Amino acid sequence: QVQLVESGGGLVQPGGSLRLACEASGITFSLYTMGWYRQAPGKQRELVASISFGGNPNYADAVKGRFTISRDNAKNTVYLQMSSLKPEDTAVYYCKAEHRSFPLDYWGQGTQVTVST
């Protein structure tokens, strides 16, 4: 059974930081590109950042220079370090595992991030 379990969301003030984590089980972690997506109320889900097994990151323009994605292949975990958070970063953040060779992907249940005073 495949599971992606996110953690680390919460309420933070503008300018603050949070670190999200997503632990995967039931998959061969090395075969998957891992990504973080977010969905704000009334908006479509969008890519925030992704990282290949080899560690090559890709970022949405809106988060470049503020967010850092990383992965620990020994722990089957991907992280998203978010800094200089803005109210517009408020969304549910989802973890995604995308097979690097086949059209096969899995999603986590999401974690809420709220940036507000």
C-alpha cells in the first residue's frame, strides 16, 4: 500500500518560516521524482517545487529564492523549507510522487499552511 504522509504545516506570520516533510512508503523511492504542489481556495493546484532522485530541483517562479526542496533517500522523505513566507503562500500543500519512467503517480493527503497576522 502506497502512502505519502505530509507534516509540518501550520499558522505562521508573514516573513516567517516553516518546513514541510513528506514520508513515502510502499514505493521504491529512487524511481520517483518527488514534488510539492499547493492549492489555494478557488484556485487550481499548482507546482511549487520538484526534485529528481539525483537531487536536481525545479521551482515555480513565485517561490524561487524563498523555498528549498530537498530529499533524504535513506529516509524516503522529501522536505520543503519555506522562508520569507507571504500571505499569498497560504494553501493546502500536497506531496506527489511521480514515477520517472511510467505514467504513475501518488498524492499525499495535504497539509494546511496559513500565512497571516
